[in-house]
Amino acid sequence: MEYLLLLIFIGAISIYVRQLYQRYFADFRKEISELLAKKNAELISIKTPKSEDWINGPFDKEPKIKINVVTVNNEALTQTKYKIIKVKTPKSTATETWWVQISLTYFMSPEFKFLKQNS
């Protein structure tokens, strides 16, 4: 019985540490590269958007402070990250700028949404 409780405790701690890593330290370069390879595109560079980047961004800028209340639809358990990537596609010789919205929810895999930057 003690071994079962210990095993459950270690499993819970490992899931929690993985979630903390994804929320605060992961850059998702590997996952983005794999998703782009499926779209026949190549990742050139990746960066986090700054204030001036949001002017031409396809997503609405989120407020710096966001107060969440636990709701039924898990919105409070979801964190959203944004990345700007330079991509080279076989159709064009020049690089294109895309934005990636990464939605992180506890106990779920990250979700990625790709949009091209507005002109």
C-alpha cells in the first residue's frame, strides 16, 4: 500500500514539474520544427514578440495582468504564449514571418496555431 501511494506521489510530482517547465522555460523549438516539416516549411529563427511586434501581429495582444477565476471551461487553467518565427517555404525563395499561438493547459498537450504576420 505504501509503495502505491509513493508511486502516485512521484507521478503527480513529475506531471507538475513537466507543466512548470512548459509554462516557464520551454521554447517549443522542436515541436514547432516538426509541425512545420509536415507543412513542407523550414524553421529559420524563433523569438518572443516585443511591444513593437504586436502592431503587425495577427493575434490580439493580451493584457500584462490577467485575472482568472476558475470556470467550467478550463480557461483559468490555460496559459497562452506567442512566438514569432521566420519560415522558408519551398514555394518562395524569401523567408516569411509567421506567428505561433501556443496554448498550455494542465494535463493536456500544447496546442499550436500558426498565422502569417499582417503586412
